[in-house]
Amino acid sequence: MAERRFRIGYALADKKQQSFIQNSLVSLAESRGIDLVRVDADRPLVDQGPFDCVLHKLYGDDWKAQLRDFERKYPNAVILDSPDAIERLHNRISMLQVVSELKIEHQNETFGIPKQIVIYDKETLLDRLAWESLKFPVIAKPLVADGSAKSHKMALVYNHEALNKLKPPIVLQEFVNHGGVIFKVYVVGNYVRCVKRKSLPDVEDKLDFSKDLLSFSQISNLAANERIDDKYYEMMHLGDTEMPPQSFLTDIARGLRHALKLNLFNFDVIRDSRFGNRYLIIDINYFPGYAKMPNYESVLTDFFCDTVYNKQKDRTVKGPDEKVCSEISVLDQCQMHSYGEDMRKIISNTCSDEDEGSLPVSPFHMEEKENSVQV
Ligand SMILES: Nc1ncnc2c1ncn2[C@@H]1O[C@H](COP(=O)(O)OP(=O)(O)OP(=O)(O)O)[C@@H](O)[C@H]1O
Ligand SMILES: O=P(O)(O)O[C@H]1[C@H](O)[C@@H](O)[C@H](OP(=O)(O)O)[C@@H](OP(=O)(O)O)[C@H]1O
Ligand SMILES: [Mg+2]
Ligand SMILES: [Mg+2]
């Protein structure tokens, strides 16, 4: 049988494209039957298909209309992710509202979001009554989180007088001491990986009144060519900080993924130093800098295979026998190169009479890696 290859079109801003589409990713995907194809933003998307999947991080009504046209012409293609679902993350209030919808109970850990209010105008900003429920210091964040440099400009505000320097619409969020370490939890479909990053240092109980405001931007970010590894932890003195329990993060990730209807995002978590087992989610980002994540090439390639393979499976379901065979032919092409004999055995077991329709569980994720799990 001729090899069936899959085409994934990617539509990304230049900076994102440079950091994400690395040769190592392209060649691994290629070896598993997936061609990553650049979408030319100057031509209609609909003229550039067919794609089995479109991966995108572009904004605006024109782009949304292009995606709709594309979906009409290629109803079987997967759009990663839906623009409406992504849009929820463009507002720092709706972004975190979803956290309170999650129903997750863990024996030892609890989670939530910091106390926060939204201020739309200068008048309300200076009205002490409007935000008397908050304690200084607070972090002022632009309400809009649309990927622009402006949307990352924040300020740690120490007192009421400093509020005058802020430009609404903003979110005022209580600053919570957390030991200067932030946990970034990357989600790629059902894969979840937590890493540590340096964060703002704790503030003293007694506020230093000589300060009124400290501006900062992307304090926990890394340059595009940096990766999280032991060297980074050593340099930032993060080695000793204990990770939150993986099962706890996995449950939150699964909850967020379903509530947000998104596959590709990360969320920032801090551990409230006052309690030690209370975690606060402070930020959720669509399609973050995955290339900074360890093993990003294999994690993303596994996910691409899962995505196009599942889609193909949906399309080919007919009778039980035929279903198994069509599943295997696609799986065969997508996986055999990398898993060789072990995978052949699993597949031939799947073809046995007792097990008509089902595939081996998670054929794409054979090894359990530290600090990462499937949800
Ligand atoms: N409520 C808070 N309490 C303490 N520190 C906070 C709080 N909110 C944010 N921070 C600190 O400020 C940084 C930036 O905040 P946030 O993650 O909301 O901004 P962002 O610009 O959206 O970040 P990213 O680059 O991840 O998109 C965090 O990484 C953390 O160090
Ligand atoms: O370009 P916008 O929409 O602003 O999104 C950013 C996110 O806010 C950041 O969280 C990403 O960096 P991290 O992956 O380090 O979180 C950051 O990753 P990048 O620095 O690789 O572009 C961006 O994805
Ligand atoms: Mg953040
Ligand atoms: Mg953010």
C-alpha cells in the first residue's frame, strides 16, 4: 500500500515560526509521516489546502473568516484550536473565570486564583471604595492579553498614590508571596509537563514606603533560544524547590483543557507561601513557547500523530474488521518507523479475534517521563 502522508499547515507570526518550526521538529515529524507546511499569510488559506490539520496563532476578523472558509471547504480538517476558544484567553478576567468552574478535589492541595478586580476607568481606579477588598501590594495587569508587547507590561503597585500612574482598563491582582518561583505547566493535548521558572521575589510584610511602583514585563520569560534544563535550575537556584504533585497539576490541566476546549496552552501557577499547599493560577497562554520545553519535538510530534490519526480513524469507521484494518494502516505508516518491532507486536495483538475494534492504549506514548503524564 502506498504510504499515506499527512499535511499540517502552520500559520504563525514570524517570531513564533522561528522559535517553533525548528529543523529538529520538522525532520522528526517527517520521519513519522507528517509534513509541516508553512501557510502563506498573503494568500487565502482556502487556496493552500488540503491540510489534515491547521495549526495557528494569528488574530483578527480576517483570519477568523479565512478559517471559516477553509472549514467549509475541508470539513474533515482539524483546526488547532478554535479561534473563539482562543479568544477567551485574550481577556485576563475571562481567562481565569474558568478556574472557578473546575470541580477537582485533592486530599492535600487546594487551588484558586488571587483576589482581583477589573478597573475600566480612571475615576474608579482612584475611588478607594471600589477596591477596598484588596490589600497592597497589588499587580496591575493590562486587561487585554493579546500577545502585544503592551499586554505584558505590568506594575507592582505599593500604595494608593501610585495608582495614578496606571492606565485602565486594567486588572488589579493581589500580590501573593510565593518564594520567587513560578510553575509553568505546558499542555499539549493530553500531555502535561511542569517546569520551574524564576519569578518576582517575595515582598516584606512591612512595606517599604519609599517605593510606590515597580514596572516589569515578562519577568518569568526565557529568550527563544533558551531551554529549561538542570543548568537553568542551577543558575537560577531553583533546584531545591519542590514541584507541586504531578497528579494535582494533571487534574487541573485536564479540567482546563475541557472547560476551555483548547489543546495547546500553558498556565502559570504559584504556591502561596502563607499555606504551602495552596496553589494560585495567575495566567493562561495560548500556544506558548513550546520549544523551551524539554523534548518538545517528540511531544509535539506525538500530538500531531494523535491528532491526524484520530481524525483519520473517525473517517474510516465502518464495520469492526474494516475499522481495525484501516486504523492499523494509518497507525502503521505514522508509527512503525519509530517503534519498530514492539509496535508491530502490539498491532498484531490488536488484530486478534477477541479484540475487534480497539487500539492499544496510547500507542504514541510508550515511555513515562518524569514530571509529565497523559490526561
Ligand atoms: N498575583 C501575583 N502574585 C505574585 N506574583 C505575580 C502575580 N501575578 C503575576 N505575578 C508575577 O508576574 C509575572 C507576570 O505575570 P503574568 O504571568 O500574569 O503576565 P504575562 O505577561 O501574561 O506572562 P507570560 O509571559 O507568561 O504571558 C509572573 O510570571 C509572576 O512572576
Ligand atoms: O506571544 P504571546 O501571545 O504574548 O504569548 C507569549 C506567552 O504569553 C508566554 O507565556 C510565552 O512564553 P513561555 O512559554 O515562556 O510562557 C511566549 O513564548 P515565546 O516567548 O516563545 O513567544 C509567548 O507564547
Ligand atoms: Mg505568565
Ligand atoms: Mg500571559
